[in-house]
Amino acid sequence: MSTAMLLSATTRQVGRTQLFRTAVRRSYATEAAPKKPSNLPLYFMGAGVAGLGGYFYLNSTGKSVITQEKSPLDPENFKDFKLKKIVPYNHNTSEFIFELPNNEASLLPVASCLVVKSSDPEALKDEKGKPIIRPYTPISPPEKTGELTLLVKKYDNGNASKHIHGLKEGDTLAIKGPIPKFPYKVNEFEEVALIGGGSGITPLYQIVTHALSNASNRTKFTLLFSNVTEADILLKSELEALKKKYPTKFDVVYILDKPPAGWTGPTGYISKEVLRQHVAPANLNEKVKVFVCGPPGQVAAVAGKKAGMKQGELGGILKELGYTEDQVYKF
Ligand SMILES: Cc1cc2nc3c(=O)[nH]c(=O)nc-3n(C[C@H](O)[C@H](O)[C@H](O)COP(=O)(O)OP(=O)(O)OC[C@H]3O[C@@H](n4cnc5c(N)ncnc54)[C@H](O)[C@@H]3O)c2cc1C
């Protein structure tokens, strides 16, 4: 992602949100807290682009204001961040909590990710000697101060994931970002389907937590989340809590390849039937959006292969069901 692309995406969004920014600044100077508006503009202002804006919010007492001009991350250069804590999550996944300097927040825009590589140039290289770089989406919210959490699943035959799992508390990881993905806007769609597999949940989780926390949200989200076994389902308690809190705006369907006895949900790979049953129909046109993130094989089967960093042609089950390229975004 070049600076030009990042600036262009960010500037478009900042332009749309300029009015809101002014309102926030005014309330800082003279009034009480604004009525919980979307945090989206704030995230975009803080998209790691120096000088474009600041970030403001009231603390828990509602009295003081913290100002942060930009993200501590750099979209152009890798910076080393210290691993503060490792919290084991399940049999192959752990949370890696990195320290953000000066108690700053990451201010990542939604949706965006980071890319990581080893801090040691000799440690994680491909067969040509080039550094191996992989994308990850934090599960900590953009406004979380002082830390940034990656939930990383370890692949035994993997490169980056194995490297991250080999880190110890106090070690560093080189991180660059944000890498803007889809610029999510509140209420742009009536229905959103999120189709995820395994650790592909994190970008979908970033969108849905961000969207639902906005009091003016009217969009209905349905997550179709496929995993091998029940023990592989990441963020399940968080997803269940969201479902409880937003029963009319969020639903989740778990699909298991190896279900336990008594499982009543769908099984096997994500099928046309499951999509037909749970995803809003293609004839809703621009009112429906489908986000897809998962292992390359699953993305190809559901929506057609990605072409490297580009979207690639729409294919797979979604195409067969009549969805168009505009209606689908592959992470
Ligand atoms: C936008 C985005 C955000 C992501 N966020 C996270 C995250 O928060 N946490 C996380 O653990 N992973 C995330 N991933 C996946 C991550 O980038 C790596 O692909 C994954 O950690 C495997 O990398 P590796 O170098 O260890 O494995 P590799 O050496 O690349 O491959 C090893 C094995 O991993 C499988 N694999 C490759 N790519 C993926 C993939 N995208 N998903 C699942 N399996 C894959 C391969 O089939 C192979 O079997 C994200 C991917 C994208 C595109």
C-alpha cells in the first residue's frame, strides 16, 4: 500500500467527516460530551496520517479530554513494538498484547489491518531471502490506549504465525500500518453478511464491533462462521455477548466441519444452501454487502480467488447465487 493510496482513501473519508470533526472540537471547548456519535470519523482522522487531524474523547469521569494527534503506527515504515503480555486462548491460538508508547491509542480506521515481520531481519525470510510479511487485524478497539492486541492462530507449517508464537514477553515485533481495507460507513447497508473461517474472524469482528457500538446503527449483521471443531471457534464468548446485547441487529451461525454429538447447526463446508438461507438476497442490490475472510481455499469457494492484494474476479457460491462484485468484499 503506497502512501498515495493511503492518503487518498483517508482524505476522501476525512472530507466526508469534516463537519463532524468541527462539531467534536467545539464540544471540547464549550459543551458536555456529544451524544455518542459514530467513532468512525475519529478513526479515520487518526489513520496514521500526520497533520490531518486529532483524536478526542472524554475520560470515564466525563471531565477531561485526551488529545492525540496521530497513530503511533506508521503506514510507510515498520516500527518495533514491545510484546507486553501473552495470553493463551485455546489449543493453537494466543493473544499477543503489544505496548503502544506514551499510552497512546492505535486509532486504526475500520476496516484496516496491520502487516508484521520479524524485528530481526535474519529471523523470518522466504527462500529468496526476502522478509516474510503477513497481515493481522487487532482485536483491541482503535481507541484502546497503551496496547494493541493480536489474536494469532499458530499453523504448524506456517511462517509468520510460528514466529509470533515463538516470541517471549519483552521481545519486539516489527509492525506497519494501518493498511486501509474497506472504509465502513454507518448505515451504508441495510443488511451485511460476514462470512468467516478460522482466524479470518478478526477483520469481520473489527467491523461488527465498531458498527454495533454506534447508537445510530440500523444495519443488520449476520455472521456465518466456519471452523473445524467447536474448540476452534475464536471470540465465541464475545460474539455471544454481542448477540445478547444487539438481538435484532446481530446474529451468528456457526458451521462445523467436525461437530460434536448433538450439534444442531450446519456442518461441513459453507454450502450454497446455508448462504441462501442466511445471507440477504442479491436482489437487495446496494442495500446488501457481503464481507469474506478466511483460508484461501474457503475464500475461493465462497467468492472466487483473490488476486494477491487485489479483489480478483467474483466467483464461487456467491456468484452462482447472483451477487455482483460491488456487493462482495474479500479481505
Ligand atoms: C486482512 C487479514 C487479516 C488477518 N488477521 C489475522 C488475525 O488477526 N489472526 C490470525 O491468526 N491470522 C490472521 N490472518 C491470516 C494471517 O495473515 C496469515 O495468513 C496466517 O497467520 C498464516 O500465516 P503463516 O505465515 O504462519 O502461514 P503460511 O506460511 O502463509 O501458510 C501456512 C498455512 O497457513 C494457511 N493459510 C495461509 N493464509 C491463510 C489465511 N489467510 N487464513 C488461514 N490460513 C491461511 C495455508 O493454507 C498453510 O496451510 C489475516 C489475514 C488477512 C488477509
